[in-house]
Amino acid sequence: MTRTVSVVIPAYNSSRTLDACLRSVHAQTHPVHEVIVVDDGSTDGTAEIARNHPCVLIGGGGNRGVSAARNAGIAAATGDVLFFLDSDEALTPDSVANALEILRDDPSCGCVHGVIAPEPLFDDGPVEWYKVLHAYWWRARGAGVVETAFFAQAAVPREVFEVLGGFDERLRDSEDLEFSDRLAPHYRIVLTERVMARHDEEHRFGPLLSETYRRALLLVPALLSARRGGRSNLTANSPASVLAAALCLGSVPLPPLALLLSWPAPAVPVLSALPVAGLLAFCLANLGLLRFAARRRGASFVPFFTGVHLANHAALLAGAASGAVRALTAGRTATGGRRSSEQAAAR
């Protein structure tokens, strides 16, 4: 029996990309049952663009975040399978058909999600090319049965939400990881290149680092939660890459510090070698990725790619450290609160 598909597209100020997104949906080789655009309080022409296409437009709830928008789409959808698509992406023509085939062939599968294409939706320069190449690389390398789902382009049978509920509306970032914590113990999750979308990624250096920092704030709690559940989350960077970046970046202040504090003379050249060693280790840890970038954009692009990748690791490390401190502080506060309550009750 052919299953009907409802495509759910959360959109916030998506006037630049929504037309291309909707065109890609209506160009699918497997016709979709309905397209639902959830306008999450946009202040641009997002709603007007949606009205120019055959779709259901939901709005009026203000800017509540992607989790709330997806939940609104789930509530309105009537299809057997819900296909989530971000409004800044355009699907390859056979993505929906391929997702349905995988779900049909594996009844235990509760989510099929795809990868970012190795070229952007719109070419906005080298920073965006860094972002899409890296995004494609780590997802494609992890393809297969996984324990993490990303819902930028993902197909989920309706019954999954009937069992697990919707997305956590308190979260505006890392909602995928929270839902994965509930999804993975009950259903198989498949990541595949047969579902693919071109993405309009961030093309400015500063906002790219800010986005990485913000998303990394919940990284440590998410990894700890996965470990407690006996799972391993998909991650964009290998532990070797993160450790090498930490060595490279963390050792940069040591040589001038040694001079300032008049450390023994032999210490200075030794400490000066550490950032170089860290950089070499970082390049080795990312050798496959750098070769891939060279094949796609040429060898002259690799130094730029490496520099942005290292800077992105700096933002990742800073965000993860800050998030870990916040989680630890919150845990201590909660523990202290419980102890105070217990002491008050004892009295």
C-alpha cells in the first residue's frame, strides 16, 4: 500500500529561499499528499511566497521556535508519513521516493534522514562553501543505521509521534538530539545520501562562529545523556580533531607567557613548537576532509578551509566549555535546592 506524505516546512523570515524550497517539493518524483508551511512569526514576505504555491499555510502564533512550528505541522498533517524540510533547503527530485522505499523495506525504521549536498543552494562565497562541504562530509561518512536524527530533511511515520509525542518546545537548538534520545531506544534511524538537499548555509564568518558557539552550549549535556542511554550521537568533528585543535589553540599563549615570566630559556623554543605540532595534528586528523575540499574547490582553497575549520573548532570548544559550566552550576544549584528542602522538612 502506498503511504501518503505530508511535507512540513517550518519557516521564519524565509523569503530568500522558500520559493526554491517549495519548487523542489512539487518537483518530487513521488507526488506528495500535502505541503504545510508553518510561518513562525515572519516579518518579511514568507507568507506571501507560500500563498503563491499550492500549500497549506499556518501562522499567527508568533515566533515560538522550530520545535513549536514542527509540532503545529504535525497537528495539521493528514499524511501517513511526515517529511520535515527546512525552508532554506531544496530537495533532490527523488528524495521523498527514496525515503518511502527505505521505510517500506524496514518496518522497524522510525526515521529516514538525509545529508546536505556538497554545493550550496545559492553561492554566497567561500565561507558558505566551507560550511556545505564540511556538512556533507561528516554526514555522508556516517551514513547507515545511526542513533541520531536530524530533521532538516527527514521522513517519519505518523505513528512514531503517536508513541513518542512531539518536539520539545522549550528548545530552539539541539531539539534533534533531545528527540533522538526518545526515538533511538524504540526505532531504527537511517541516515542516507539517497535523501539530499542543497542548503543555503551561513556565508558570514562572524555569524558562522556565533552559530557554532550557540549550538555547542548543549553539546556536553547531550553527549552525557546519550552515554547514559548507551548510545553514541553523530558528531560533526572527530575527537582527534577536537583534541588537536585544543592543543594548537591552547598552546598559542604559552611562549609569550614564558618570556613574560622569565621561564628557563630552553622552555621557549619547546613551547613555541606546540602550536605548530597542534596544527599539524589538526591537519592529519582532518586529512580526508581537506582532500575532499581540494577535490571540490581546488588546492588553493584548502588553506582558507583549514583556517575557518580551526576557528570553528575554537567556537565549538568555547561553547562546549561554557555549556558544561552552566550544566554543572545548574546541577549544583538543583542539588543545593533539594538539600535545603530536605533540611527544612527535617526541621
